[in-house]
Amino acid sequence: MGWGRSQEPAEAFAAEEQARADELARRCGEIASTPDHPSQPSLHHYQAAYQNASGNAAGHTSQPR
């Protein structure tokens, strides 16, 4: 597969990535709502991981034509 081509659907992978995105979203909310949370300095990493996981989920889910 070449660059710029869309990914083939991979529903099991998409489901795993959606579950990972859901957990990361929960964790980001927990960190963001607690100013003295020990992971506060790393929040941007959690947010980037969330974006990666949700993008993977969307990119590997069958889309209507």
C-alpha cells in the first residue's frame, strides 16, 4: 500500500483503538480536572495519545459509501 491511500477496514483493531481512546479521554479528564495531579506536566502526551488512538479507530472502521 502506498502513501496517501486510505487504510483497509480492520474492525477488531478499530475496536481496540476506540477502547484505548475512551480510556485516554477519561484519564485526560481526570488529570485536567485536578490541578495538582502528578501527571499534569504530561497531560499533552495523554492528549496526543488520545488523538492517535481515535484517529486509528476512525481510519480502520468501515465507512458507508
